[in-house]
Amino acid sequence: MGPARGASSPASTGAQRVSLKDIADELGISQTAVSFAINDRPGVSEQTRRRVKQVAAELGWTPVYAAQALGSSKTMTIGFAPARSVQGLTDETFMLHFMAGVHTSLSPKGYGLLYRPCRSLNEEMSVYRRWASSKRVDGVILVDLRADDPRPALLRELGVRAVLAGGPDPNDYVPSLSIDDSRTMGTVLEHLSSLGHRRIAYLSGDANLDYSQGRVTAFRSFARRRGLESIAIEFTNFAAERAVMLTMGMLRSPQPPTAFIYESEILAAASLHAMAKAYATCAAAGRSASGEGRPAVYPNGLPAIVSFEDSFICETAYPSITSVHRDAGEYGIKVARLLLKVLAGEQVSGNRRILTPKLVVRDSTSEPVDPS
């Protein structure tokens, strides 16, 4: 066999690009057979498929994606257009690990991820319409299911294949994989209750999100069953500044919460920083953060803190923050695999729950409440 052709860039050497015809001539078979083998289509034996791919690699053949798209109507691209601020996505380590997991499944199959963050739900839906009309993507990944969410129905109408990370979709328009979060709020509250906390605040993210509504319902139900002294529920829209403002306002109330639950580690860490600063200032002045004469002793004078997201931020904060841990990378891997099955025409189950979260107890909730 002669030297490999086309291994160098045609632009830099002037060499002619290796074509499917070159591979066919090398093996003495038809160009159609080579195309079937390269694209993993039926019609050739497994032995021929392996031999074609081996020779293609030896000759330095690489696919021309524009030609592939014209010939097969595939773009080899998956769309991801979450309606969140760019700042919110870069701050959320869960989403970054999730996207890395998605890439882990897509890359070996030759798929790329088209990431298009949106500022609103309407913008996200407009993106889907443009992608559908231009045949820009082969499928999309949805996140953050909302109450009466219009996106699954729109994608079905547009003929765009999709899967949902979260859910389930109540109309079953798109298959979904969701983390089994059904008992997580109960686990958090059981832990806080066991330490003696009776006044608990929950600073959630977006009131429209399906999982936020579920957690609020679970919180209220637990409070009724256990007869908690008081609860407070506020929505921050994932803004750290608002979480800090609400937290400090509650701490200055006559009966402040003794424990705070935050939707994300960013909200928890920002609030912890503000509390620590206030407690240190008040301790230096000989009074507590609530204005009473007894000075608070940092960090034991702080209320308990729990985050619904876990990351290095929770581990390195002082005191370290108790948090709910989910394997976001593994979640992304499984969601992308589900979409690949959908694209391959395989039958998939409508909605499945996976990856039960676990509570990682750290310093922020390690001590019982001081009754004094």
C-alpha cells in the first residue's frame, strides 16, 4: 500500500483531499459501500465496515460535514438554549458539570453541542423556531421545566426531537430523566429538626420552576406535620444580592430563623459572608447581630445553613456548608445518551427518575442549636 494521502492539510501543502472514491479504489469496492460503512448504515458486512474505517484512517480521510448534512440531513449538532442569564450559568457549577457530562456522551458519536443562552423563555422559544426552520440542530436538551411549560408542545409542533433534564413532562411530549429529588427537602428538614431547629427559612430560586414548587410544597407539609414554630419562604430569582438582603432582614426580626436553606451554593455563600461580616462587626462592638447585648461568637453564633447545590464553594467556605450533592456530570451523560437513543429511533421510556441525592453534613449544621 502506498503512503497515506491527504494526511496533511490541503491548505498548507496543496495535496488533494482524500475522498470516498479514493477509499473505494484502494479496496476495490463501490463508493456506495464505502459510504454505508463510514456512516454505519446497513448494507455492508461488519468485516467490510471495519476494513473501510481502517483504510480511511490510514489514508487520512476526514469527513466533510457540509457534504454529510446535504447527503443525510444530519447536522451532528445538539442544541442547548437555557433561559438563564450568562452570569447565572457561569456561576452555577452544577450546570457546568452537567454540560461537561453531555459532551462526554456526544463527542464519541461525533456530535457537537451548540450552546445558546437566552434571557427569557420567549427568546428561547424563538431560538427553537429558527433552529427548526434552518434545520440547524438534530435535537435539543431542555432544562428547568416550568408550570404550564409551552416548550415541549412547541418542539413537538416543530418536529424537533428533544429530551428533558428534569420533569417529568406532564403531557409526555418529550421523554425525560429527572434526579429523584422527591424526598430531598424532607431529608434536609429532618436533619435540621434533629438539631432542634424550629424556625427555618427557605430562600428559593424561581417560583415558576417545577422543582422549586415541589420543594415549597414539601417544606409546608413538613412544617404542618412537625408543628414548626415558624417558617419563611422567599424567592430570589437566583440573585445573590437579593438573598443577602432577605437573609439580613430576617436576622434583624424579633424572632429570627435559626436555620436557612438556600437554592444554590452561590446564594448560601453570599449570605454566609454577609452574616459573618455582620457578626464580626457586632461582636467587636459587644453586641449580637440582632442588636441584643450578648455578643455572638463566630462561627457558633451563626444560624445553620444548608445549600441545595454542592460544589467546592461549600467545602472551602468557613464554616463549610452542609449541602445536597448530586453527580451533575453523570446526569449530563445519561441525559445525552437518552437523546442519542431518540435520534437513533429507539423506543425509550417516557419518564424516569435517577441519581438520588445525598446530604453532605458539614460544619454549618454540625452543632445543635443553643437554646439561650
